[in-house]
Amino acid sequence: MREQEASDDAVMTRIGQAVILLHGGDREEARNRFGALWSEIGASADAFRRCALAHYLADAQDDPGDELAWDLRALAAADGGGAGAAIRAFYPALHLNLAADYLKLQRPGAARIHLDRAREAMAALGDGGHGPGVRTAVERLERRLAEAEEC
């Protein structure tokens, strides 16, 4: 195994460990670990790893504005990473998260744009993995957004 591949695997392992903390409810420690990793890899990591890390860093934020900023970083990393299958599969979730961020910030117009983009990108999702969950989340957010737009 090349040195870079081993380093990339270590990055994904560390992201996975912090995700476990995040899902276990230790948001602060997860945020600290994600932040330390972001400082270490910065722009040197490939687009997939930058996208994944920013995506999860967004989920660890308490402030909706900070969450939006990290989700925008994740999208920028994906946009800069070419059109590989791994990156394309991220787009539905990236746009879904941005739509949710904008809805939290009471910006339904921006939320609608990203929800529509999430729907357009769903062809990249397979039937397994996180595909069904993303599709369900899009439908759920669609209902919430419709309610917000009625007000």
C-alpha cells in the first residue's frame, strides 16, 4: 500500500470514529475531533475526504449559521472534486442538508432551491446504503417546507 493510501485510510478511520461519537451524542468531542482533523488535512486532502469531513462537521454544529457554513464547504469540496461516482452520490445529501439549514434560518426560497437540487441529484443514489434514508428525508423536508411556505 502506498503511503498516501495509508494516510487517506487513516483519515477516513478518524472521521468514522468521530461520527460514532457524534451519533452517540457527544457532539462537543466529535466537533473537536473533526476540527482537529480539518486543521491537519486542510486543502491537502482529496475532494472526497474534504467533502465528507465538512459534511460531518456541519452535523456537529450547534449554531445553524455555522452548520450552513460547513455544509457550503462540503458542497464546494464536492464541486471541486470532479464527477466521480463517490462525489455524485454525496450531492443529494449535501443539497438536502443545505435545504434544511436554510429552512432553520427561515430562508424558504433558498431551501426550495436546494431541495429541488437534492431531488435532481437522487439518480446517483442506489437502492441500498443511505439512498432510502435520503429519499425519506427529502420527502419529510418537502412537507416541512410546504408548511413553512404556507405561513
